[in-house]
Amino acid sequence: MNIFVNGLEASVSTTRLGQILTELGYDNMVLVTAVNGNFVSTEKRDEFAIKDSDKIEVLAPMQGG
């Protein structure tokens, strides 16, 4: 399945957001995620279904000031 992650096309073999994050190397990281512009909480990622061509945004919080 082809999706877009942070604007870049990616090919993945699974359809659940949590599994996709693991497949792409984002496991065990503190992240904020959105699919097609809608926030997806950490608790919902494992059940959240992704479809072909969906746009996923993955953001890591940064410290600074």
C-alpha cells in the first residue's frame, strides 16, 4: 500500500497506524500523529485503519526556548 508520511511517499505492508509507525522505525518514540489532517491519539493508533494514499504526519516534540 502506498501512503504519504510527512509529505514523502512510502510503501507499507500493513494497514494499522501503530503497525505502520513500527514498520517505518518510529517505535518507542514520543510522537504526535495526524492522518489526513486529523489528530490520532496514542491510544487509538493500534486500531486506526489507514487506506491507500492517506497522508500521515508524524511530529516529535522539541524542547527549547
